[in-house]
Amino acid sequence: MNALELLRLALSRLRTSRLRAALTMLGVVIGVASVVALVGVGQGTTTNITTRLASLGTNLLTISPTGNATGAGLTTDDAAAIAKLDNVAAVAPEVQTSGTLVVGTKSVTTSIVGTSADYAHVRAYDVWQGTFLTPASVEAGLRVAVLGATAASDLGLDATSIGSTVSINGLPFEVLGILQPKGGSGFQNPDDQVLVPLAAVRKYFVAGDSVRTIGVSVADNDQMTSVTTAITALLRDRHALAATDSNDFSVFNQTQLLDAASSISGTLTLLLGGIASISLVVGGIGIMNIMLVSVRERTREIGIRKAVGARGRDILAQFLIEALTLSLLGGLIGIAVGLGVSALIGQLAGWGFQFSPSTVAAAVLFSLMVGVVFGVWPARMAARLDPINALRYE
């Protein structure tokens, strides 16, 4: 018998016992659906984390003072010196505090960030309406402000609000622009802030010459390590640190965080897929159990087929094809269910539908492997039956 005839015979056998076939396939359906859904969720999580981190800045280095910093820590003079290094595209010193913004009857407590005109480039912000801080306004320390999307929304500001006035801790500031939303929540929401010139923050809100952090955008991703080394050497020299002294600052590489997050998410995806695949093994055991029962029930049929000339390999192929059909049909149904669950979770979580052809192909292959591995033993038992004994079987 050729493969097509064996497949037709297998489908015919499954139709005669639909309920048993459906229950047998259920284990494979659940297993494959779990693998596809969990891998899809893992990939969606990876994409979401990577996108969020990438949105924080392009080729970003963040310099912060450490606990052993003495004196002024990091200063705007440090930032100016770093800006002169090779392969540095932009530098943005930052001073941060919190304050209350008031527009009419609406008020909101948010982060006040004093920075430079290069902040938008360093932190990868786009302006939705209006303009960003200009070098002239930063140099003069003017009372002007650019609002994050969340802060603007909470205050009821929109495109028509450009040029209006917002009160920051009781002082009037002119609204220059509103930023495009990045997406985020919680304490570190990048959209919940107001940006003003650094000199204005120092004049009205925070005294002193130190800065909280210095953001550095590197011109080329391949130069991240060399620029980090150059910044470290420059700041150690500027802070008069001896060779035996530890750094009073830290340089955080955004690329390293992206790589670490991707690695962790990839490992988590493999772990979730591995756990879900256990249910596939359980489904395979169910297929083997049913095929063993089927061999026992069809012993007389096997004896008749052998008596009229069927070879052992024909019987082997027949039962193996039946097992493969069960597992493949269960796998295809499981893939459809898994993709549906993955899409639903993606919509609820906000990262959308993550479709991976390689995951689908692996699920199909795994289903076939389950059919082969757990169908071989019953098929071999059927092929080895003695036709005389099989004909006598009641």
C-alpha cells in the first residue's frame, strides 16, 4: 500500500471512533498550544523590553556619581569636557527634583528635569507639538518648559496650549512644546516629567553646582567601549583621583542592558517552552496507550490481513501512519489555539501579536516526532503478531 492509501485508511479508522480520537488528540492539542502560546508570550515580552530600553536613548551612556563621590560630584564642566571627546554626538547634564504643575484648576505632581538642548537627542525624544529647548533659552536660563505626554495630558494641555503658561511650584513658565509619548508607567514613567533649562532649575528649585546624571549619546555603536574608556580616563583626571583610588562615578552602558535583557528573555522563553513541552510528552503517552488498545482490539483484523498477503512492514506502516495522523491533527489544532491565545495575551499586554514561523514549524515537527516516538512500539507489536494466533484471537 502506498502512503496515500495508508493515510486514507487511517482517517477512516479515526472517523469510526471520533470521540476516542478526539480525546487522544486532546493531550497533543494542549501540549502544542501551550508551547506556541508561551513561546509567543516570551517573544512578545522580549520585544517589549527591547523596544522600551531602546526608546530611552540611542547609543546611550549614563554617567552617575557613586556613593564615595566627594566634593561637587559631577558638574556641568565635566559634561562640557566630555562633549569635546571624539565620537561623542551629544551630551545632556541633568538635575532632577519634583514639583507641582498647575494649569487653571488642574494640578499634577511630577518630575522637574533641568537639562540642555541636547536632551532630546540623547534620550531619543521627539516633539509632538511646538519646539524643544533651544541653546539660547538654556544659556539664558529662561522660564520655559517642555512637557512629557503624560504630564500634558493630566493638565489638559494639547496642540493649542503652545505658548500658554504653566505654574511650576508657583512660578510661571511658558510652554514651548509637548513631547511624543514613549509609553511607560510607574515611578520611572518617561512621559511624566517637565523639562526646563538647567540654569532655571538651579536658580529657582535646586541650589548647588552638581548634576544628578550626564547622558552621553555616542556617534557609533561600535565606539561604545572606547568612548566609555575615554570618559573614565577624563573624569578620573578631572577629579584628581590617584591610581589607587576607585572611581567616584559610574558609566552605565545602555547596550549592555539591552544585551542582558535579550539574553534573560531568551532564556525565559526556552524555559517556558520546555515546561510546556512536558504536556506534549503526556499527550504522546496517551497516543501510545490508545494505539496499544487499538492493536489489541484489531488483532483478528491484523491476522486476516496477514493471511491474505500483507507484510509486517505494511502493518507497521498502517499503525504508524495512524499515530502520526493523530499527533499531526492534534498539533495543527494546537497551533491554531496557541496562536489565538498568544494574540489575545499580546493585545491585553500591549505588545501586539507576535508570530514566529520557526515556532510553528518546530511545533509541527515536534508533533510528528511525538507520533513517531510513541507510535513505533504499538506498530511493531502489530507487525510482529503471528497470523495463526491472531486469527484465533477472540
